[in-house]
Amino acid sequence: MRMPDARWLKQRLHDAFNRHDLDKVIQCHSQDAVLVTPAGVAEGHEQIASYYEDLFRGFPDMRMTVWHTVLCADPAVTEWLLTGTHTGPFLLPGGQVLERTGHHVAIRGTSTCSVGNNKIISHRMYFDQLELYTQLGGRLVFDKQRSSRERRAED
């Protein structure tokens, strides 16, 4: 039997992700795996499952299309496009839940996976959260602090 390398496991993870097969997604990871995303860090099966459950609930049609894979065994590096329609509740940073917007999203990103004992031990995903939240209808809001120009004008 072939020993799984990072590229093979990452392909298995992508396939399970696109089927929204949470059990298979988790089977790709070691018990103490770490998933790092712009939204935070998930450690172990329970937290990693929670991350993917939230995505699948908020975007039941979400799919990942890989357009580039770096040709090395470990870590596996891919560039991809996530697409989906926001039709369910989605957890935002700070614990707020964004209810269905009906907006379609297309998010570009990249990720790396490292393997140990035939399982993913580290998975790092990088994508622009502002791109995601803007497509969901959000906007960037700064605190109502006075700018340095406003303070100089008052002096």
C-alpha cells in the first residue's frame, strides 16, 4: 500500500470538502492537528470539525476549485478558489452570527499542509477576510477616533 504524502492527503481533503463529508475531512487529520485560518486557530478534531461545520452550514453549496499545486511532497501547497452562496447562518469573528444573505462569494486563497504519521498535522489557509465579508455585504468600519489631521486642526 502506498504511504500517503501531503499532496495525496490534501487531494483527499479537497474531495471530502467538496462533498461536505465531515467525517472524511476529519479522517484526513491527526488527533492533534492544527488548522490555521484568518478567522483563528483550531486544534484537534473537535475544533477542526466545528470550523468546517460552520462553513458547510453557512454555504451548503461551497466548493473548492484548485487551480495550482506546487510539485513537492511535503508540505503540499495549493492555490484555490472557494465559491458558494450564503444561505445559512455563518459565524463571524467576535461570535456574531450572520444570517442568510443570499450573496454568492468567490474567494481566492492558498493553503499548505504538512503530514506526520500518514495524517495532516498542520493545515494553514490564507485568504482575504475583507474580500469575503465585503462579498457578504459587510463594510469596513473604523472606531470613531479622531484622525491626527482632525486633532491638529483643533489645536
